Amino acid sequence: MITVTAAQQVKPGMEEVVDALMLDLTEDILQNEPGCVRFDYVIEPSDPSRRLVIESYRDRAAFEAHKQTRYLAAFIPKLLNALIAPPTVVEFQDAFAQAKAAPFFHTGIVVDDLGGAVKYYSDSLGVRFTEPGIFDIPRLEDPDPHPFLFTAVLSMTDAPFLELIQANGDGIISAQKCGQILYHGYWEDDMAARLEWLNSPAGHGAEAVFRMEEGGTPFSIITNPDRYGNRIEYVGTDAADPLVEWARTGILPGGIGA
């Protein structure tokens, strides 16, 4: 993710001109640039001559494509004519990009009282946690398949995040798992191949598999404990953006929970 801000100082009497230019540019971007995920134009209330553009792009390629558009080339001279000085442009990069790129991204702990555990770890570690995320899992195989309600929070920190999971049922997330680290979580590009490897003689098996439907590609796999008692959770990389956004903002993005 690349975010750019452009601070404007508008010439007296040119405010309506700039507003009209920005409206046209916004419409062009929204219609033609799916790689632009945010484009805001805001005014400083105490000084209406001061304007700020905040724009975010999915990646470097999307940002470079934006800079090459014909409508932007036509817009810039008109804008400069209406400003006291060229805009002050600052480019930012996603502070959480490393959390999406690093293989190891979280450690999961099962707790018997999620609210109490959040307070305990907040007080003892001095970190904030997200709002609870409730995930309605259609099929959890641990080993017998069944629907499952998974409730958890993430620490609002840099990765690796601390994940606190509410105990539920008598399987992999049961209260019997309290008092230990349940797993260390890693991103996985190819979940089907990972499950195949775990079930091969070279692997050490899966204790739990989360799927949307019978026979579907898993979106999460928890391994059997290894020789040192550790489990690994493999999570499909297509979940990286929403889960990291959850840790960043504290709010679970729409469409990934129950």
C-alpha cells in the first residue's frame, strides 16, 4: 500500500475553481483506477484556503499507472494556476507491510475468559487489543467435521501479533488447551500443497483443518504438535490484508467474520 498526501494553498478567489477541478479528477480516478483504494479531498476549517488530498494505491504499479494518466496530465497545469505554490507532496508506505510479508505473523493462546484475558494482557504487557472477531466456520475437522464459532482478538502491535482465542467446544479450541501456546501462525501461499505435505511421511499431520466446504481448499491448518510440543497454524495469504487491517485499526473488516 502506498499513501500520498498533497497539501494545497489556494489563491484567494480560486476556491471554487479548485473544487471543480478536484471533483472532476476524483470522478476520473474512481471510474478508471481500480488500484486506487482511497482518494479524499479535505479542507482545513479554520483556513479554507488550505486543502489536503489523501490518496492510497494498492501497490507501486497502481501508483505509477495513476501518474501516467492523461487526465492527471491535463489537471496539473490547471491546478497549479489556482495555487499560491505547487502542492507539498509526501509519500508514505504501509507500516504493516512487514506483517503481511514475514512468514511468522502471530502466536495463538486459548483462554477461558476472553474479556478477562484482554484486560490481563493489556495491563501486564501494555498493549491494546482489537475488538473481538467472530468467525462462523462452516467446517472444522478436528477430527470429526462440524460447524464452529471461532472468537478471538489480536494485539494492536507490530507483528508477530498475540492472538487470544475464546475456548469453545471439546476439540482443538477447547478449554483443555488453556494454559499453553496453542500455535505459532505462518502465512502459506499454497494451502492444498501444505496439507498434502503434512499428511505425507515427511510431515507430522494436521490436528485441525478449517474449510468452507467438504473437500474445499483449507484456509487454516493447525498441525499436530512437533517433537518439542509446538503446533504451527498455516493461514492462506489471501487473508493477510483483512487480518492485518484488523490489527491496525482494531475493527474487523466487513465480510470476513460471522
